[in-house]
Amino acid sequence: MKQHLYIEMDNCIGCRSCLAACTQCGGHDERNRNYVYDVNPLVNRQTIPLMCLHCVNPACARSCPAQAIQVTPEGAVLSALVEKCIGCQNCTIACPYGIPKFDQEQNLMYKCDLCYDRTKEGIPPMCASVCPTNTLQWLTEEELKHKQEQHQLGKWTASRMPLGPLEGETNVKISLPGILQGKQKLF
């Protein structure tokens, strides 16, 4: 059963639990691979989580001359393989979302890998397992479909459903209704 990371941007309260959990995921070397951004810090407290969207046809992997970035059968786009990465940083330039980061000391690209050691077994990624507001959710195809019907997300969901504001189709689904409609948060 295929599952997706679903991000409901409106729910984010900026607690950064996802960041703390990310550093604890196996193989992350206690390094954040996702981010929480302040949307307009001088005006309000709106925050949004941002992590790799695991594109179906990832620009980072296409741009890698050493084929160091692998895409799993489940659709997770992994960080660069240590033994293959040549440190060219093409992936950091190619990603339309600015997600891959480059470690100068290790000469290696790193990014969210959807906690692949967990998600391949059906266990939610660390960020989704600790999010107190359900901003980050690990949903089955059926749950995602229900969410889309419930919120009428066709127009306001990224990931090309049918046409979204993102560059291409992604495996991480995002709900953007309040942000795109200019709604204010209640807190």
C-alpha cells in the first residue's frame, strides 16, 4: 500500500518538532534535512515546513553527472551516495525548491530522504510522527483521496492535480488553500 507525506501548511505553528525529530532519524548524522520558514516575520507568525518534495522526475537526480542521487521504487529521492558524489553541486542548483544542501567539509550533498529506513516498512517519517498539529501526515492513497474530497483540494493542492503551482509532479502532497487565498491564521 503506497503512502504519501501530506503537508497541510495552514496548520504549522512553528514549534520545530519536525526539525528535532529529523536529526534523530537513522543515518542523518544529527543534521536537519528539513526546514521551517517564517513566511513574513515582520508582519505575522505564519510558518511553513519545507522539505524535499520527492519529485516524480527529480531535477536534482537528472542533473547529477555521477548518478549519485537514487530514486527508490517507492518514490523517495535519496541523498547523494557518499561513494559516488563528486561534489559538483549541480543538484543544489537544479532543484527548483532549493532543498539539497552541500556540506563543504564532507564534499557531499544531503537532503530529506523521507526517512527511507522507516517509510519502506510503512512507518511514518520522523517529522510526521512527532508533529503536534498534523501539519505533516503520513497518509494512505485512500486517506489522501478522502482529504482531497473533504477539502476540495484540486484547485489548491500542489503536485499537478491537475495543474498546480509546483514545477512537476511530486510524491509529497501539499495543501496550500489558506496561504494562496490570503487567509489569516487564528493565532
